[in-house]
Amino acid sequence: MRTRSHRREALHCCPACAASVGGRRRGRSRSPWAWMGLLAVVAALVPLAALDGGPSDPGVALAVTAPPPPRPAPPAPKRPAKKPDPPDRPRIQWRDSLALGTPNAGRLQNGVRMPVEWPGLYTYDPQTQRPPGDPHRMWGTAALVKDVLEVGEWWHATHPKQPRLGIGDLTPDGGGYAIGHASHENGLDVDIRLPRGDGVEGPADPGSYDRELTQQLVDKLVALGAQYVFVGPSLDVHGPPGIVVTWPNHDDHVHWRIPDPDGTGN
């Protein structure tokens, strides 16, 4: 009883003592389950506070996972270096050439030299019957050489599996007399071997030439505006009268003459 009376006296001693004694009394009255609940609420609030506070909150450490670095793009496949195109067409020195006089008595001014080879064409020497052609007798007007090359390209495109056309004499450099010819003097004439059908690039005659291929060649020359196409009497090819003309000593080649584009001949 005395103890209780002393306690009551202490409570009336001062407000601080009363608060101290009263606080301890109230704390003792709380159950353990209340403290556990309070701790659970605090524990749940800590992650939320960390999220709200962000990296600036010194009381919370955040584990930030850096995104993986982007994968490098696979290297583009390397293209093989392009090989230069083969030089299948030799350079030609084109000039403004003139056919002077007549094919039987004339000259060639500023002639253009026929290349040794071209798509669909090769050259040969009629004196030896072997390629290549004699460079001294492989000259013509620019118009004639251009037409010959066009025929070669046509032949190559339409008959890729056939032998190339053999180009014989044109005109000597500067014009004038050509060995073995009564014409070919002013750059307007060219001889072409008879096409063969056996795959051989060589001499031909009425017994070995291909009649159908030769007729196609004659037709092409006429279509290009030939002035004359001379063929041998033993060849079975035909064309417009006055243009395709049968002529002696032409059983092994076709003789093609173009008109003078400048009209300087007489």
C-alpha cells in the first residue's frame, strides 16, 4: 500500500514524471502482435520509399541493371573485285577520209586502217591465204571500215556458232594499185571469204562453201546499200540485178563495193 501511495505522490510531483510513468504504463499494455504489425508496415514502405526517392535518396541503395550493349551488325559480304572487261575491240583511229578517182584508177586520202580482228571477223592475206591480213593493204574509207565492222557484229550476233568471216584485201595505204586486183584503189572495195559450214576458218571454193550462209551474207551486203556485190559464176547465190553481179575469178570470195558517200570519185 505504501508503494502505491508513493507512486501517486510521484505522479503529482511534476508533469514530466507523470508523463514518464504514464508512458511506461501504456507501453507495457501493448501486445507483441501490435509491434509485429508495425514492423511489417515499415518493411513494406521501405521499397516504396526507395522507388519514390530514386537515386537521390541517400538512405536507399538501388540495384540498377545496365541494358546489354547492342550487338554489332554482321559485316557486309565482300564483293569480288570486278575484273576489267577484256579488250576485245581494238582502238581505231577514225579520220575524215576521201575516195578520190575511181576504184580502178584512184587514191585514198586519210584512210582508216581495218583492225586485224573484230567480233565476227578475222583478216587474212590473199597472197598466202593465211591470217592476218597484210597491214599495207588493209585501208579503206571510214565509211567502208564502219560497214565492214557492222557486218562482223551482225554475223557474230546471228551466227555465234559459225566460223568468223574472213576479210581479205581492202586498199593499199594511200590508194593506188593493189597486187592481184584490177580495182581496190580508192578505199571503197573489200573482199570477204565464202562462209563455210564445217566450222573451219580457211579458204573456200564452190565445193566447200555453205550456200545458205553465203546467200545470207550477200543479202546483208545488199541491205547495207552495196553498189556492187561480185560473185563467181560457179556460186549458187543471187540478188538484185545490177547489184549482185556474176564476175570471173570470184569463186572463192565475195567482192563488196560501197557507193562513195561523199561523191568525190569520178
